[in-house]
Amino acid sequence: MEAPLIFHIKGIPPFVIYSWIAMALLITMSLIVRRRLELNPRTVQNVVEAIVEGLFNFTSDIMGEKGRYFFPLIGTLGLYILVCNFMGLIPGFESPTSNLNTTASMAIPVFLATHYYGVRTHGLSYFKHFVGPVWWLAPLMVPIEVIGHLARPVSLSMRLFGNMEAKHLILIVLAIIAPLIAPVVILGLGVLVSIVQAFVFVLLTILYLSGAVEEAEH
């Protein structure tokens, strides 16, 4: 059986409440780390620095110098998704990313940012890649490119939502079938799925942004 939620407010969906909690945790953690910065980091600062540095290096390896500019967006998404995913492993908590509204609220801004920075970097010439390599292919390429780009926020939101909801259901089934050995399996599987899904969302975001700002160069 699923544990009852600890936090609930009448009239407000649980995924909204736990999204607020995830944001509050991240803001509180950042303020604590910022207030207690040390040259030789320990405990919390050490963990936070390792995660942030790993995300930054990963972004920079793919995007190069442009990664520094886009890292605030990419890093925020990565940390927020990771915290939301992990919240589903705590009894009485709900993972906000197991709701399509939450995942869509992140996928749509990524979609808009991709084209905004594409136009900002290359101007109207950014849309030349919709036409294809030669102009006479435009009637075929434009619909394909438009559908492909519109599918991006759908795939981003559905992939994260579907995997997190599936993880949630599988963990419940495991807990019912094997309550004695399930806790270890549940924790290991849940942590793995949570990390992988956050990584996939971040990776696709980096690739979309990188492709938009470098489109004209190719």
C-alpha cells in the first residue's frame, strides 16, 4: 500500500506542494552553502560542489565556452529534477516529476529557449535549417522539421513523466511482493532511475541548445 502524503493542502494538487518543497530545499541548501563557504570544503559544501562541478564540466564538454553561459539554466533544471526524483523515494512524499504538468512546465521553457537563443545568435538565418540543404526540398523538409521540433517538448515531458510514474508503480509492486527484501532493491533501483532520468533530460537540453546556437556554422 502507498503511504499517505505528509504534506497536503486542500485545493492544491500534491505535485504543486512537493514542487514548492523541492524549490525550498534547493534555495535553503544554496543559502547555507553560500553562507559557510570554506577553502577546504567539508560535508554539505563538498557534496554540493561535486554535483555542481560535475554538471558544469559535463555541459562544457559538449557546448564548449557556450556552456558557461547556459549553465545557470541547465544546472537549475538538473538539480531540480534530481531533487524531485529523489523525493519519491521518501515515504509520505510524492515525486513532482511523476506528474505530466511538472515535466511539461520544464520541457516547454527548454523548447522556447532553444529557438529564442537560436534567433538571438543567428537572426532570421536560424530558420534556414528548416528548409533543408537545397531550396527545392523546402516543401518536404519544412513540415518534417516543424513536426520534429514540436515533438521535442512532448518527448521530453512524456519521457520523464512516464519513467518516474513507472518507477513509482514498480516500487509499490515490489514492496507488496517481497516486503522483506524489497527495501534494499527499492532504494537501489529508485536511486538509479532517478539519476538516469535527470541525466537524460539534462543531456537532451544541452543538445537542443547546442544545436540551436551552432546551427548556422554547419
